[in-house]
Amino acid sequence: DGGITQSPKYLFRKEGQNVTLSCEQNLNHDAMYWYRQDPGQGLRLIYYSQIVNDFQKGDIAEGYSVSREKKESFPLTVTSAQKNPTAFYLCASSIRGANYGYTFGSGTRLTVV
Amino acid sequence: AQKVTQAQTEISVVEKEDVTLDCVYETRDTTYYLFWYKQPPSGELVFLIRRNSFDEQNEISGRYSWNFQKSTSSFNFTITASQVVDSAVYFCALSEGTGGGADGLTFGKGTHLIIQP
């Protein structure tokens, strides 16, 4: 079955460390997105990519980095520059753009210890 | 800039009651798309409906119905005869049509719906 796989489901990070969250899709979607969810804050856009080797910053990109070397993969790195990284991270994809709606992954819960 | 407001942070009803979740949006585009997603406790968002700005027909899908009113910039969601399995966080979202929605969806902050048995 086609879908989006996010791993790991739970991730613990020590302060000062970089961590990378994986997002893989086999839907042949062009566009991929990363969102951050905090309690009571809804979903906020971190980065998005419309095509391979191209990506744009969203509303809260500071302290994060991404790459899009393959159509299927859009990993998110949470760097030590992100001051408050504890959150639930959701990856999504869309066949072309957001007008078509998203398919979401099951999320990664990142906790700083 | 686009904006989505879900004023109801949390709603609690008893099973079998009808419940309406409100969504108000702001956009400068004449072409746009509205969505509702459900987030159960497992965390993954599930697509419920997509509606474009030129289609104001209300839609019904089983116990779910949606009321789209451009005059009030609202896209409300009603669950009839609610069930415990409807308990979840529900998000309303907006995509502006320009550029095919290249900038991504803008989400409201969500409404936590609790259905008590």
C-alpha cells in the first residue's frame, strides 16, 4: 500500500545535539512538507519542497534544515540552534501542491532530555 | 495573508448529540481550497473533505456534513448523532489557489472534540 513512513516514532535528544527525522513516501507525490505541532498551536509549516533538489522555508524554519535529493525522501534535521525542539513533527506529501490536499505520516515525537 | 480561525478550543458532548465545529477563514484570493482533517489519539491526520471556493454546495457524508458560506467566510463541520469514535482533534485548513497552493496549507489551531459515553 502507498503511504508516508516517518521514523522513528519517538526520539530523544540531548541538548546541543543534532537529530534527523526521516520521511519517506511511495505515492509518487511531487510536493513534501514538514510541520511542527505544539499543544494548542495547531500545525506550523517548517519547510516544503515542490521538486527534487529544491525547497523553501516555511513560517518557522529557524533551527531546522532539510534536503530533497530523491523524490521519495525529505529528511528534517533539528539542529542545536533550535531552542525549543520538543514537539510532534508531521511530514506530509501532495501530488503537486497543497490545493490537492495532503497525505500525512504518523508523526515523530521529539523530546529533549 | 491567509488565516484560519477555529474559536472552539475544546467541545465536550454526550454520545448521540449533534455537534458543530466552527471554522472561519481569511484570504485575498478568489480561488482557494478548504479542508477538514481529523487527528485521532494515534496522531496521524486523516483527510475528511476538500472544497473549492466556487462550490458552495453543502456536502453530506454519512453522519458528517459541511456548510460552506462565502458570505461569512465560514466552513463549518457538523457531526450528527455523535459517537465515542468521533473523539479527536479536528483541523480546518486553507490553501490559496494562486500557484497551485505552492506555499502549503494553513491550519487552524484545532478543536478537541470529546464524546462522552
